[in-house]
Amino acid sequence: MTPLVLAVLAVLFAGPVPAALARLPVVRRTPVAALVLWQSVAAAAVLAALGAGLALVTHHAWTGTSGLTTWLVAGTSLGVTLLVAARLLWSAHRVGTSLRAIRRRHSAQLDLVARAGGRVHIIEHEVPVAYCIPGFGRQRIVVSEGARGRLSPDELDAVLEHERAHLRARHDLVLEAFSALREAFPRWVSSDAALREVRLLVEVLADRVAARTSGRQALGRALVQLAEGRAPEAALGAGGNGLLTRVELLADTRPRPLQAAALCLLALGVLVLPTAFVVVPWLTALLP
């Protein structure tokens, strides 16, 4: 029964649960706790998927049953578990390699066409756009001449602080993990809702950092000015992504400690659920 329950949990946490959670916009009003919850749901999907096969293998090993059919079931279960783990690792490698290659190419292009303005690279482009290129080596913040022309000094400072927040928090790694999970799970199971919502949440988190240092009004005006700009692939941009929702959340300054605490407790429960289904049968079998 335990393997079946874990398999059902893996499917639920990979698709229906993220789809349902994305339909609750109130969760975004506590973005830190919301991001913790989304990460817990993703981790629970992986734990349940791997635990389903392991639970079936250990069940046959500890019950002492024998016979060709039993060993075939156990061997098949172990093979499926290893296949799931391999698919997860391969998806993470493929997504990470692709993103880093795109960023390297874009950085090489910036070396040719952009000019340095302190720590910011400026490109001759009339569309107002600002974005950052994360990485483990050289990180870049890019601003177009169109953005510099439209934004006032305080608005430009807010945008730059937004991009610095992305780089400091390494939001790119969070997005990379969710992209890898979306690729790893079959299309009929996985949901795009998780990746879309996490993309929005990291922007909201960067907005809040910028608002604390540069002011909500300056950042709000800047976001409106950058609405038509789009960051290139594999970059994180201040404008474009969920703009109306972000402006609404920017205006919402009411603290919600109870909601944040409830979401963190829910995140803990989401992680404990598949873990308990894996660990409890092991402890039961080991204890006399």
C-alpha cells in the first residue's frame, strides 16, 4: 500500500497541487513563505517519486518473501527508481548546461556591443529594458539607452537595486531547479504552474528589496516605464513579467505574520508527508 500512496503523492505534488496552489493569489502576499512552500511541494514530489520504488524494494527485502516473481518485482522497482533518479539528474544537467551556454554567448555579445558604465553595461537600444545575467563567474547588469532616457535617477537606482537583489539571492538557481523538475516529470504529470508562479515570486522578492532601499513610488514608476521591455533568454529582467500583479503587491504593505507562519507550517507538513511514508515502514521493520 505504501508504494501506491507514494506514487499517488508524486503525481499530485507534480501536477494538481501546483495547479491548485497557483489559483490562490493571496499566497503571493507573503512571497518568502510562498517560495518556501513552492520549494517544499517540488521537493515532496521528488521524495515521493523516489520513495515509491524504494518502499516496494525494501518491503520485499524485509518481509522475507522469496520466489522468482517477488525478485522480479523488486528488481523492476529498483530499476524504475534508478531511472527516475537518472532522469532527474539528466534534466538538471541539460537545463543547467543550456542556460549557462546561453548566458556565455550573450556575455560575449555584450563585450562587443555594450559599453561599461561602472558596474553596469549599457547597450544602444531604444526600447527601455534592464536585466541581469547571473552566473558563478562574472555577473552583469545591463541597461538600455532607452531605459536611461526614460527613467529618473531615483527610478534607475530602484531598477538597479532590483537586479542586484536577483544576483545576491541567486534567484536563477531557484528557477533552474524548477525548470529541471518540469523537464524531468512526464508532460501528463507535470504542471507549468509551478515555474510560472516561482518566476513571479522571485520578481516580487526583488521588488521588495528595491522598494526598501529606493522607495515604492520610484520602483512602481520604473516598472511601468519598463513594461514593454523583455529580458533575453536566461536573464532576469525588471520589467514585463507579471507587471500588474507586481505593482498591486508593491502597493500592499500590510504585514501578514499569521499567513507567513501558516504557509511555513504547511511547507513543513508537505515535506513530512512523503518522508513519513518512506521512513516509518523502515523503522517498523528495523525495530523489534
